[in-house]
Amino acid sequence: MISRASLAAGGVVGLIFGLLLFHLINIAVWRPAAVNEGREIERSAILKQVMKNIEQRGKTNAEIRVLDSSALCRELGGRWVPEHRVCD
């Protein structure tokens, strides 16, 4: 018959084997998938922000294109001197 010590030792060995197997699956499969998923989420968020920035930049460029020299000078915080046609 199998002794209690043999059963206990078998249980401990089985538990250790199970934990090692779980750990290997975690390292080999689940963790890389989670890392890749995190990267994709981050890339998506950055891409959305970049697209918003490009759209805003396009609007800003359109507003600046219609300004003449004196208006552009005032928008930048300067003072337009018409007789010399310079921005101070």
C-alpha cells in the first residue's frame, strides 16, 4: 500500500510541477500577448492624438494664411511700424 508520506510527497511534487507549468505558460504565452496588446493600445492613443494635432495645425495654418503682415505682427505680440514696414 502507498504510505501517507508517499502521498504527501506526490502531492507536493504535483503542486510544484503545476506551478512551474503555469509559470511557463504565463512567460511563454500570456505575458507576451498582454505586452503586445498594451503596445497596440498605446500606439492607437498616440495616433489619435497626432491626428488631432495635425487637424488643429491645419486650422491654425489656415487662420495665419489670411493675416497680412501687420495683423500677424499683432498676433505675435509685436507692434507694427507702418512707415518702416517692420514689426517691433
